[in-house]
Amino acid sequence: MKNNFNGILTILLTFFMQFTFAQEKTITGTVKDASGPLPGASIVIKGTSKGTETDFDGNYSIKANTGDVLVFSFVGLTTVEKTVGSESKIDVLMSEDENLLQEVVITAVGIKRKPDEITTANQVVKADELNQASNPDAVQALAGKVSGLQINTTSNGLNPNSTITLRGTRSISGNNSALVVIDNIISTQNVLSTLDPNTIESINVMKGANGAALYGERGASGVIIVTTKKGTKDAEKLSVDFKTSLTLEEIALLPETQDRFGQGWSGTLDWTDQGSWGTQYDGTLQVTGTPDLTTGAWRLFPYEHIEDNILPFFTTGTNFQNSVSLSGGNLKNGFLNFSYLRQDIGGVIPNDSRIKNNFSLTTGKTFNKFSIQVIARYTTDEIDRANGALYERLANTPGNIPIEQFDSGNNNDHWTLFDTSPYWTRQNDRFEGISRIIDLSADLQYKFNDHISTILRSSIRNTNSEGQTKRNGFVDNIRYVGNPRDIRSQYFINTSNDRFVYTDLITNFDYKLTDDITFKSNIGFNMTDAEFGSLNVGGNDLRIDNFFDLSNVSNVIQYNQIRSRQRTMGIFGNFDFGYKDYLFLNITARNDWNSVLPKANRSFFYPSVGVAFIPTKAIENLKSKFLHKIKVSASYVRTGNAAALAAHEVIPTAPQAPGYPYFLNANNSFVLERDNVDPNIKNEFITNFEGNINLELLNIRGPRITLDASYTSGKNSDQLLNITNSSATGFYTTLTNIGETTSTSLELDLGFTPLKTENFEFNGRVGFSTYKTVVNKVTDDSNIVTLTNGLSAVEGEEFPVIRGTAYSRDDKGRVILDSNGNPIRSSELKVLGKTTPDYILNFAASFRYKRIRLNAVADYRTGHVFYSGIRKQLSYQGRTIQSTSNNRLPFLFPNSTVQGTGTDNTTVLTTAANAEGAMRYYQNNYDFFDENFITDATAFKLREVSLSYDLPEKIVSSLGLTKFNVGASGRNLLILLPDENKDYNDPEFGNGIGDYSFTPPTRFYTLNVNVAF
């Protein structure tokens, strides 16, 4: 009985104890950090979704059981866990996350540095910011996000091309494009464009020439360092990530055209013509284009303006993106990252398509003192598109033409007899191509001890391209006009192979010399080997229609073959000294050997030195809640550059004689070159000074305001330019060292975080950049040189500028007319404007509310001009609003004077009084003045807007997932242009010479879903 009683007592006591410990009670307290009470901090009972937030004074209240674990968290602070005991009040002091404080940046040749140690200006773009609008092209995704970085689209369409420049163009004839480095290997912009953006961890943009100290001359114009993802945070778990998206592409803008005069020539209506020099619109039914092919009847359409009448030729483009990635592990125990991205693209031109496949595998492991990392990438890019300048030809179309009524694809079904039907071209003149990129690299590192390690890094990249140009023939059997409109069939094959080998051998030293002084150095050897070959072969006149094979070419086969090879070698040293973690000194030295230079001049040496100082660490009590951090840095860099010299250019060659009679038979002949290279030519040198200051202000759980400023001043000397020779020498030009320019730049970046809580955060950034290059000297014989891209370098002027024909003006600025009222052209070409903006403003904003994120990126640039080839062509065809001035009747030219009078012109009219007077004036006079087509390049662009939502963790977990994100975004949503630019061109198209691209500018809308488990 006693034993039974004791057993019952034990059971009751156990129940009582459990009841006591499980009893729910209210826990209160205050959460603080170094700045004081912490509003918006999250408190969650571990293992549940039950939680609360602190109020404005940092106070909280939550019901919990004894033994529960409270998890306190806040963005940027270390998470704290507290177990509920007998107390009812728990106060918490949170501190900054040391992992964030110790964040490192990947700099040149893979060197990791803390931000404080870097002595030059740089800006890091993280993966989230890069991919927020699901842009499939990482190059385009950078636009507007880095001050001083300018990305210009030189052509768009299925396969857009861009140029990347940092701090403007500084070399007159050399390479001004930034160097692209992917995972510490020198790469190209094209490879970056094909890389799956979802595999990118971060992009570090080194803005100055400092990158050349370790990457060689290719880094003289700045370096874009791309680091891809390796392993996962949870090394024990394999993570699988799926992302799918649909992007719709539509035409963003078309030129604004006149709406008063329709199809015709010389002031009369003419159904055969493509000009808009007809009579005024009257709404009557008029014969338009060729007869209907089925009925043979003439087609009648209202003679009236149709807004954007060429738009029906285009369609809505699509891009289906599907990607999967697997990642797990870490370098110590072994890691694996695999990704596959497929894009199925349909262009805005019907029947145009592109399929891109990108495979990427990164793996690595540490074996005691050895560590190895291997990267393999394989990309295929298939394209099928129409040839021909379709947009350019469509733009000629008079405003009264309903072009969709002529869409059969037969060249006899057309609205004009003076051009090929774009619908025929779309079906019968095509290009089919495929490119394959194989990119293999490996890093092998050996750690001798805690202070010395060596890394051997090598890569081979092979790009192989194959293309076929296929054009059917057309025989004009109807002959509406005297001359036949026959089109010759054509078939050409082009192949190219580009192989690039890169090797680094670097020994790293890391010592703490004293308690206060640290020393790090990197001494290395670098080698590159670039080999290129291409072959283009084909001919005209196929024996059998639509059978595209070289054996079917009846005309003489034409061919062109190119082969080249260039090698460089360099040795370099990088030396870093640190004192008490607030003073840093960086010294580099490099010597390069470049095979493109003459043997005597292949070697060139260049050094750099930089210093960084953090006063808030050095001076006691300087750091405060308001002034969180000051960093000042400065650097001096001298860089060699031989990019303007092509492989084998210094070696005299005898090119094959062109033309008759050699293309008709097997005979051959060779001729002397007409362009010479100075046998003593050497590399140009770039010297650059840079000063920077970085401020972090108002530290409330991280700095709320950041301000970064950078100023540079530099000189490019011994630039490689062509000088004109006397005809007695037998050469037209000689390439030699002679040009000199000076460059300056200023960048200001203001970041601000006015609101930051656990559930809500608003971040903003405004960037200002301006850069200027002035030509000090061109050649000994001339102060002007015209470049191959149509721009010019003029001594004493900014570079580059546009030169062209201009109006003759008297000393009062009046335009001088001849006795017939026609403006007189200037006797020599004039500088018409500069193509570099006065300044660029970048804007970025990010809003987060719980699991909802809204991001936007925009920029504004002004103070520069471009030459609009579109505007000129539209003027010639009578499509511009300007061409309707004064109802196309004779007019008094504003601010003019008749030659020899010296007085204001008040009587002499411009253009003849007959029906064709206006047309003849615009085609034979107005169009010959380049000045008329210089257009304000000011533009505001809303580049990206994105909205995304992360499903709650509870729902995600119930689905067996770790992430479920849905999003919508738009790119190029808004473009604001000055009235002078009536949507003729997007000023970014081209580099100051704006002409037709494959398609008009476009905008994009994307829906995406991202899940992971």
C-alpha cells in the first residue's frame, strides 16, 4: 500500500512539474544595439511561426513557455537566442554581424581584399541587383547601376551588340572598352553576354587603370571582374533551384513623321514611288501599289495618314527562359555547382528565332595542402534571321500605305517599284548561324604554410562559328517599269575559329611583420595566346532555286581567308603593407612583352602606387554615431597599351590583287600595301592619378547615408595614329606614335536608407559622373584625324567630336544664301558637337515590405549630340515634319543674308515656286548639310522596374521547398527625349553616329517564377 502511495505521489509530482514548466507566461523586454533602442526587431519562438516585433522604443511583449527559445534578429546584426527561464523580462543587446564587417572583394587576378585595403575606386554589383529584372544579358543588366560605366547598344535585334566604357573614351585609336574577367580569367564581353546571369555571385567594377597593373594592357580602360557562385552556405545540403520566365518584347518607339503629304514625287501623286513628295492628303480613294496578284485589279485605299503604319510588319517578340542549378558543399570538403539555361527567343521580326543553351559546371576540393577548382562551360547559340536593312527600307514607306495589305511575300506585291518588298526579303534572304563556346579552366593551389601559397591558373577558350547566307533569286516577269527588278540568288558560307589560352602562375605571401604591420604580396607570371582564323566562301546565281550548296553556284566562287596570332607575356609584383588596420600602401610593377610590336620595342614596364587611410580608425573619438567612417585613398598608375596595333601589322605583306581579271580565272597577282607602319612603333603610355573619399554617416543599425567621391586626371601619350604620306613614298598613310590626350573624370555616389526595420526597408542611390578627354596633339602635320567610325579627334577640342558640312555664316552668325535663296556650304568641315555627355545621373531605389520587393533603375544623360542618319533619310524621302514647313512653298530662310549684301535677308525666298521645288531643295541642298542632322542626345531612361514576392516560409515548407518567388519586371519602359529628337534614334544606339539598327528600339515585360529545394 505504501509503495502504491509513493507511486501515485511521484506521478502527481511529475504532472505538477510539467505543468509548472509548460505554463505560458508573458515575456517583456527591450532590444537595443550600440545606437540605442532598436525598433522593428523580430522576436520569434524557435521552431514556430509565432513572433512579434519591437515598437518604436525597442520594447516587445510575447507569450512563451518556460524552456522556449526566443530568436532575436535584425538586418545587419548578429542573431541572438535566449532561453525562457523563470524570469519574465529579457533584455537583449545586439551587435553588428562580424561576417558583414569582414566582407571581402575579389580584385585583380583573384586577390581578396577588404574594402578598406583597396586604394582605387570600385563598385560591386551583387547578384540580387544584377538579376532583379531577369535580363538574360549580364552586360545589359549592368546599365544604369554603376557610375562612370556607359553601355551603348551598337545594334539590337536577336543578337544585340554593345560597347562597355568606363570614364569615357581616352585613347584616340586604341581600345577604350573595359576588360571583362570571369572567375579570374581574362574573357570577353561576348562571353559575358552568353553567361547565365543566375550563376553570377557578384560583379566588381574597377573603374580606373589600376587593373592593368595585374592584368596587363587589356585592363588600361578599367576591369569588370565577374565572380560566379561556388558551393552553398549550407555545405551539407544539396540545393536545387529552378527558374522559368516569359519575356515579351515590343517596339518602344518609331520616328515621328509628317501627316500632311503622301506617296508621290515632285509634288504629284505617284503609286510607283516610295517618296512622300505627293499631294496633300484629302481622304479620297487612290491607286496604291501594284495590282492584286489574284484578281489583277488595282487596289484603292484612302489617301490619308496612318499613324505608325510600318508597325504591323513587326510582331511581339518572346523569350522563354528555363534554368536549373544544383549546388552544394564548400571548398574544404568539396563543392559542386551545375547550371543549365535554355532560351527560346522569337524576334520582333516574324520568323526570326534564336536558341541559346548554356551549360556550366564548377567543382573543387581541398586535399590537405592542395586545393583544386575546375570550371567547364559550354554554350551554343543558334540564330535564324532575315538579312537586309529591313527597318531602314520600311522607314521609307509613305504614311498612307497600309503595308499589311502587301504581305504575301511576292516581290510583285509591293507599294513601290523602286525597292524590294521587305516581306519578300523576310522570306527569301536569310542568315542561319551557330556559334559554340567551350571554356575550360582550372586552378591548382598549394599552401606551403600559413604564409606562403602558390596558384597555377590556366584556361583555354575556343569559339567556333558557322554561318550561311541564303538568298533566293527573283525574276521580274511583269516589268511595271523599264528596268527589270531582278534579284540575283546568292549563297555564302562563313566559318571562324577563335582560340584563347590564358595562364597565371602566382606566389602569394601573407605575413604579420609586427603587431601593427602586415605585409602581403603576389608575384606572378602571366601569358596569353590568341589565335584567330576565318574563311568566307560562296557566290551568286544558283542553278536550282532554293538548293543552297556550293556545287549549285554557277558564278565564280569568291573567297576570303584570314589568319592571325598574337601572344603576350608579363611578369608582375603586387605588394601590400598595412598599419594598424587603418593605413594601407599598395605598390605594383609589371613588365609586358607583346608580339604585335617590333622586336626591339616588345618589352615595356609600368608601375603603380596607391595608399588608403581610415581616419575614423586612426583618430580616437573621431568615430561617432553621425560620422561612422571616413576613408581617403589615392593612386598613381602608369600603363602601357598597344591595342591599336593589330597582329602582324608591323610585317609588310603583299595582298592579293582585287578585281578584273583575277576573279574570272585562275591567274593571280599581288600588289604592295598602301598603308605603312613605322618600323620603330611602340606602345602608347597612359598615366593616371586618382583620388577618392568614402563617407559613412548616421550609423543607426548600419550607416544610413554613404557618400563616395572619385576624381581622376590622366594623360595618354605616344598614341598610335595614321599620318598622311607624300604620294612619292608609295604609301597613303603611316601608323606611328604621335597623338596625345588628357582626361579627367568626377564621380559622386550618394546612398541613403531613410527607413530600415525588420519588415520594411527603403534604400536609394543617386550617382553623378562626368568625364572629359581633350586632344592635345594629333600629328606633326595635322591637327585633325578622322576615325573609322566617322568621329574625329581635333586638337584643342574634346574627344570625340562630329565634324561635317555646315552653313556658311557671316560675322553676325547669319546664314549666307546665294542669289537663288539656297544656303551656301562652308568651305571646310566644321566641328558640329561632341558625343560625350556633360554628365550622367544614375538613380536606383529599392523598397521591401516583409516579403514584397520593388526595385527601379533609371538614368539621365545630357550635354552631347549625335548624328541621326535616320533623320537624314526621312528628310530625303519627305517624311520629316521639317519637310512640310510653310506648306512646302517658298519661304524666307530665318536669320539669313544674301551673299555680298551684308544686310538681313527680307526678300529672297528659298526653294522654287513650282510643284517640285520643296523636294529638290531638301534632296539637293538641305540634305548636304550635316549640321541639319545633328541631334540633341539628351535622354532619360527608366531602365528597370521589378516587383517580386516570396511566399511565406510556412507555405513554402509545406510544399517541400526552401524558396518560392514570383516576380514581374519591365525593361526600357520609358524613354524621354527632347523635342528635337522626334524619336528618330535612341541616342545610345551607335557611338555618336546614330543610324538604323536591325529593328527599332524595344521594351520588355517579364513574368518569372523561382523555386528551390
